[in-house]
Amino acid sequence: MKALTRVSQVIVIATLALWIIPWLIVDTVPPGMVGVRQSAVSGVNEDDLGVGWHWAVPGLHKLIYLPSSYFFLDYTNDDAGPQGPLQIRTKDNNVVELDVSVPVRIKPGEAHKIVEAGNHVADNTLYRYQHLADQTAVSVLREELAKLDSSGFYSTDKRLGIEAEALTMLNKALAELHCEAQAVLIRAVRFRPEYEKQLQQIQLNEQNKLLDNAKQQLALKQQSLDNYTNGTKALSSSTEQEWVRRSAELERAYQLGLLAVDDPTPGAARKKLAGLTPEQVAEVRKQAVTIFGVDDPTHVDDAYLIGIKNLEAETLEYKNRVTAEADGVGGKLSAQGDSLVAQVQGNYESKLNGLLNSPAGKAYVAYNAAANVTFNKTLTFSSQDGLPSVLRLRRFAEQFMGQ
């Protein structure tokens, strides 16, 4: 039982020791801060302490905390800081009011140097090094920004250039305070009211210059476009004329051929082609290859050289000639046929008349005539000899036979 009690006492004492001893000899550097250990014996430690726990023996060590983040030097009319706008006299002796913001921080690894210089002491809400940085920034900015004339403040390129130069000079000055600036930001530019009106006129003139320059560039571009358009139209017209000429030449070659023939008689072109020498024919075929665009000269036959119209004229002349010959032969044969038919018809009629003049023929005619005779149903006879004439059959038949 005594052993258990002793063990419990040891555990309690050890727990208290582990809780109390670190609390006595360990300090914590919070986020956003940097710590500097100051010893009562050796002075300021040359190493900055980051966020976390660090040894600090009571009575021997003291941890001094400084902000590691940026603090802003706002030279504006707002309530962001105690600073006011910067009054700058420009190169052209004009007064301009500037709103400027400068983010500044302690240079990493140099917080202990601020403590060594004694600039870590806080005055109300600001540290002494912050006051010194403010004074240094005002001095440097007034000196550097004064190098710009009035027109330079409304020129973005010139304004950015002077900001970069001011930042370089400011960091050189702040290096003695172990601080550094991230940027110099000119947020607003205000001139005197009378100069504002003058500045507006200057800006209007600048805009008019830009507008005139833009109009001039537009006129040059328009002229270039017009030249290009006119050149295109001229090229199109030239190409069209060349195509019309080429088309007319090709049409003429197709229709009239490549032989210069003055005689319009059908077959004159073929006769002239037949009268050419082989060298002349080869030269004409070569010309046809160029005009017609034929790949192989052997494909150029006589039809290419003679032409469609000449071939049509030859065809029409041949047709008319053959048709005329055929019509002549047909007329002659038709006349001969008509003569033979008339001769046969005459012979037939002569023989028929001879047959009809014979006694048998006359009897045949009388027979056919009697077949077409019709007597009235009621006959009246008046005869001197008392016998009707129709009853005298022989006489009656001879009358039909023409006797």
C-alpha cells in the first residue's frame, strides 16, 4: 500500500514538473510575429526566432516580439493611418497632391538588429522603427516623385517608371533601418482646381492628337485598301480580257481551224492541208498543241487543223451533191417508169378496144347494157304494125349492139 502511494506521489510530482517547468522556461512566438531573445548576460541574440516554442530562462532571457507581416504607410485622407497625402512640387513648378501606399516589413533575419539599435520600442500603436520608416519614406518619395513633371503623372508608363525608381531608392534608405518595401503605389493624383481645368484641356488635346493619328492611320489603311482593291480590279479586268481573248482564239481555232484559207469554197481547207509539206504540217500541229492544250501531239488529227465550220461546209456540200445526184437518178428512173406504164396502158386499151369492136365484144357490151335497163311497170304500146317494139327481140338486141 505504501509503495502504491509513493508511486502515485511520484506521478503527480512528475506531471506538475512537466507542466510547470516548460511554462517557466519556454516562451511562445505567436503567428505573424518574430521573436528576438535578449540575454541579461550576452545581450541580443543574433538569431531571429520564428513561430513556435523557444527557451527563455526567467531572469536571464527576455523575448521581444516584433511583427513579421507588412505594415502599410498610407499617405491618404482616409483613416487607414496617421499619414496624410503627399504634397509634391513637380519639375514644372506645379503642386500636386498624391495618395501613395507603401507596404513595408522587417527584412527577414534582421529583426535582432532593430532590437540592437533600440528601434523596437513601441510608441502608442507604432514601433520606433515604423516611425523612422515613415519619415524615411516621406523624404525619399518627395525627392524621387518630384523628378516627374505634371504631364508625367497622367502618363501610365512614366508613372510606373518613377514608382520603380522610387522603390529602389526607398529600399536603399530603409536598409539602414533593416526594413524593406514591397512596392510604391500611387493611388490618386490631384492638382489644383485651376490646373485641373488646364489639365483636362491638355488631356483633350492629347486625345485629339491620338484621334488625328488614328484618322491618319485609317486614311493610310483606307488608301492601301483602295490601292489593293483597284489593283485587284485591274488584275481581274486584265485576266478577264486575257480569258476573253483566249476564249475567242480557242473558239476561232475550233470553228475555223488553224489554216489561213481565204477561199470560202467547201473543201478549200482540206486541199490546202494536203498541199502542205510535212514540216509545215508538224509546225501547225505544234501550234494546235499550244492552243488546244493537248498533251500528246499525236492526238492532234486533221479535224483540229481544218475546223468545225469547214468540216460542216464539206459535209453540207457532200450532202447536197449526193442528194442532187440521187434526185437526178430518181427523176430519170421515174420518167422511164412512167413511159413504160403509159406504153403498157396504151397497148392494153388498144387491144381492149379491138376486142370490144368485134361481134363478141359488141354482144358483151350489149349484155352489160341490157343488165342496166329497167322498164316501167306499166307499158303503153303504140306501134303501126300492131306489135310492140320490145317484142321484136332481134331488132332490139341489134340496137343495143349499135347496129
